[in-house]
Amino acid sequence: MKIVITGASSGLGMETAKLFIKNGWAVTVCARRTERLEELKALSERVKTAFLDVNSPESADTLTGLLNADGGTDIYFHASGIGCHNIETDLEKELNVLNTNCLGFSRCIITAFNYFKQKGGGHIAAISSVAGTKGLGAAPSYSASKAMNNVYLQALAQLSRTTGANITFTDIKPGFVKTALLDSQRSYPLLMSKEYAARKIYKAIIKKKRKAIIDWKYAILVFFWKLIPDFVWERMRIDASENKKI
């Protein structure tokens, strides 16, 4: 069995890759920072590394080649993504997040979709976020991009069913996870370790869950978030402290 993982140079992508390697999978890991993939390559001869920048137009051809290599791929896992607080509504920061989390996301997901459609079936898993549930004033582009991820996967899942493409989708929605994406100087509620979250993600992918909120505490939180009327949500105070990554 083979899986291709984009965004495996750190965080949840790397930790989840370790679990697939540990459980005997052939794993191709790709990222812009290929030097950080050497840690994974050292774990097994079944690991292959590759450069892939989701923001580059060439990434579609690169990913197609990786999916086709060595007899084909069973699962494509998209773990690439960025985010930041942007109280100041800096345009460049907004567009940078949208470029990676929307355009880069779509570029890779639709490439995997077309690959599996031609192959006759497969499995696409992707990390979105619970932030896609409601618009977060401290991170407009981040929460909007994650909502886009959710809807995009849903649309393709419908397309797969109606066209008989036989592609399974897993939308992974973590809450706050202690990775480099979070600022260590900030306090985050219900913070999870990346190792714990990766175990939950691995199980969700293996079990082919359609949606997986990581973890149960966030599942309860999201349930109540959805019940808050917009006129109440839009009046809730946000943290207007210095701009920081999330």
C-alpha cells in the first residue's frame, strides 16, 4: 500500500507520515523544505522524498508523477496549509493564506481526483480545520479558506458518487494542535499534542471516515458553535493583540 503526503516537512503532516511508515506503508513525502524530509527518509527504505510547492503551477504535473510512480498510489493526503492572525487586515498576508489554502489546495486535490478517477478509485484525505465552521475575526482568510476546503471536498465527494469515480474522501478538522504553526507565546484552549492528533488522524484515514473532528472535545465545541446565531457571533469580542501566527 502506498500513500503520498504533501506538507510532510513538519507538524501533523510529518507526524502522520511517521505512523504510516511505522505500519508498513510505502510513503512518498513532499514539501518545499526537502531537507526536513530527511528525518522521515531515515526511518525506512520504503520512504521517498520529493520537492513540491503547492503554489507553483508545475506542482500539478509533479504530483501526477508522484502518484503514478512505483505502481500507483492508494491514498493522497494533503497536509499543506498556513495561517495567521491578521487583525490589521494586511492584504499581502490575506492573499498569501488564500493562495496556499485555496489555490494550492485545489491544485493538488483536483490533480489527485483526476488521477484516481482515471485509475478507477482511490482515497483523498485532507486537513482543513474546525475554524471553517465560523468566520473568525482574528483570522479572516484562514477561517474562510478552511470553509472553502470543507465545501470543495463535499462537492468532489458528490461528483465522485454521481459519476461513479469511486473516490473516498476524508475531511480532517483539527482544533488547536501544538505545532510550529502556533505561537508559543500565546495561550490556546484545548491544546493537543501533535503526536496525539496524528494518531487520531491516522485512524480516521485508515477507517475511511468521511469527516473527522480532532478530537471529541472540539466536536462538542463545533456543535455549539453552529447553534450561535450570526447576530450574536458577529458581536463577540476577539483578541486584538499583536498579529501572530495560528
